Amino acid sequence: MGQAIQAIVFDCFGVLATDYWEVFLDSLPASADIEKAREIRRAYDNGLIVKVEFNKQIELATGSQFIGAEDEDAKIAKNHKLLSYIRDLRLRGYKIGILSNVASNWLRESFLDKDEQALFDDFVLSYEIGLIKPDPQVFKLTANRLKIPITSIALIDDKSAYCQAAQKVGMSTVLYRNFNQCRRDLELLLID
């Protein structure tokens, strides 16, 4: 068994918030170039292209306009049950972080209020660091910033590939499907 868990790091989209990107991809016709859209999205999340260029390229690749978290028309839902549980985890003494492939400061500026932001010890956001999951360096950087050994961190993410990449560098992981399953699986890790 690894070291006891000291920190828990949460993904944003698909965990703390609605994954609007996956909803968009699921809505596309079969003729849309989804792989090209994913490639464009990775460049945007890495801060390599600006929003206007991203929107233009996405429309060319898919034939559809994408409404993202930063857009006025976005309908992003918070996972209030999870935020309440995070508050409990913090009271229990765990360090808490966010690790997200995100292309802007939307998390701090629009999504989380001041009290919710205070629940997190650090925000590791792809557009600020120039790395995206599943790059192993992003997990190592997260551990360094939290000042916790990587083997003492649990990552909560809804993408299997990201969980597998985190495991390869020593993190424990929980693949998020729903709140009850996540809490149950995480509590099993915390017993260790």
C-alpha cells in the first residue's frame, strides 16, 4: 500500500461542473471531425490559440458553434453535493486542489464564489501552466505546488485516461461517475 492520502485533487468539468464540452461533442452529427475538434481544444486549453481563433476553427471542423463556460449563454451546473463534501474533507484536515484543463480564469472569475474558492489550497489550470492532462508533468507539478508527496494524493477525475496517467506517476485515483460512487470510493482510499 502507498502512503496515507494527505491531499485530494478534483477535476472541474464532469466532476465539479457540467462537462459542457462532452455535451457539445455528443450533439455533433456523424460528419463532424471530432478528432480535429479535440486537437483544437487541446491547443486552446494549452493557451496556444485565443478564443476567437478557437471558435472559428471549431466551427470549421464541426459545422457547429461551441458555447463554452466563458460564454454568456453557457448553462453550467455546480455539483453542490460535492462542494459540501469538499468542505467536510477540508475540516478533516486534507489539502484540497483543483487540476483542470481549462482555457481561462473562468473557475475563479465566474464559477466558484469566494467561499467556495477558499476550500481549495491551489488551482492548477492548464492555460496558466502550459500543460494539459494527461501529461505526467501536470501531476508532478500539482504535487509540488501542494507540497505533498505524489503518492499521498488522490485525483478525482471523470476521464479514465487521466486517472491512468496519474496512477503511472504514483497518485491514487477515483474515476468519477456520480457523487455517491465518488464519495464511497474515496472514503475507501482514505481508510488506508
